[in-house]
Amino acid sequence: MTRLLIEHRTGYDYRGRVSLSYNEARMTPLTDPQQVVLESTLKVSPSSAAVSTYRDYWGTRVTSFDLHVPHEHLEVTALSTVEVSRVERVPGEAEILSWEDLAAPSLTDEFADWLAQTNLSEPGEEVRALVADLAGDRNPHETARAVFDWLRQQMDYVQGATGVQTSARDAWAERAGVCQDLAHVAIGALRSLGIPARYISGYLHPRRSAGIGETVAGQSHAWVEWYDGEWRGWDPTNSGPVSDFHVSVARGRDYRDVSPLKGILSGGGGSTLNVTVAITRVA
């Protein structure tokens, strides 16, 4: 078990005055069987914003806010304390669905959202052909792990090689990308095999050796969950299972479903973005 205090601050400095804006923030962690949000607040500056919250289709907590006063700066600060307890368990053979089970109409209907490719997850024919050869005599669980091993050998983590709109197909062409791109390629590969997969956004505490009470520069991060009888998490960037140092914030089909902060505005003339994530292990 790990208890983490997370401060995520996102600010925009506009070149000109913004007369009004409509925004959505997905910056509050999830409560689920593997983590519990003990406390959370989200503050918006200017403080005159009209704020409301709701759960989106995917179960993510969304804070929506409108600003109807002129402003040249916008800042959103999310402060959360989360207790995470994940147990990596090797599943027994009886717990893993067969390929026939995964292809059953009842399951494909239930997991339709996690089986259909999106513009960002579609990996292209080359990836489809390559991962099809990985299945062989493996069951879905073994195949998923083989896909992750294959991806680790084929793609490099390179900052600046891609952007937020880069698709899995384009990232594969570069054989490089960041956590978002590696997650998209992995998800596209799994879906092409008929394995339900979803995109997870959240936070990663980058240094397990940090002491209790020590604040470190954290990371906004992305990883994958796949289903082969139960949902399991994997971090393609770090080539390992999701741990107590991963905090889930949002689930979706791809990055567009889980963007931390997005909106529309009138005016501004461009902006400068500043993002900081500070994580403190408190237990």
C-alpha cells in the first residue's frame, strides 16, 4: 500500500485578453478496487469561474467551469490524496478466457467500446500482421504479454518525436514516441487481436526510493488496461505491470477521451502552457 499526495497545476498565459471560456478538467483520481481517493480539491483561477462536476460516460470525474469575465491567465490546481494498493497476481489457467470466449457475442457486445479502433489507436496493417503472428498457441493473457515484450523491442521512448494528435500508425512509422504513443500502439495491437483494451491517464511517482514526506517532480502518465477474464494494467513506457506508484485518473478509448484540461475560448491570441506535478509519499 502507498499513500500519495499529488498536486497538479496547469496554467495558461494568454498573449491577449480572453473574453470568455468554457472548460473541462479531468484531474481528480478515480476511486476503484485498487485505489481510494481520501481527499481531493480542485481550484480555478480566476475565482469567478462557475464550477460544476459530473461523471462522464467512462466514469471519470469531470470538473466543468465557465469564465465570463475578461482574463489573461488561467490556472487549475488539483490537490489529491490517494491510497493505492495493487497486487500483481499470476492468473491461473482457469481464470483466463479462451479466444472463443473473447469472441462470444455477449462479450463483444459488453466490451464493444474497448474493441473498436479509433483514429488514434488504429495501428495500420503492418502492426496488425506482426502481432497476429504472436498469438500462435498462446492464450489471450500470454499473447498480451507477448505484445508488450514485442513493443519494448520495436519502439523507443523519445520526447519531441510526436505530438498530442499523433496516431498509433504515425508513431509506429517513427518507431518512437512518448507514453501516450506507446499506449496507443499497444491498445491498437491488442484490439486488432480481439482483446479488449483501454487507455488510462494518471500520475506516476518516478522514484520509489524517495522517503516518506519527500516531494518529487511527478509525471502525468499514460498506460494500458486489457481484459482476458479481468482487467489488468501494464505500463508500456516502463515495460512492467502497473504498481502502487501509478495513480489512475481517467479511462477512455484513447487520449481524446481523457485529456486533463480542454476547452474553447474567445480571444487570447495564443498562449503559453505551464504544467507541474508534485508528488509526496505520505505513507
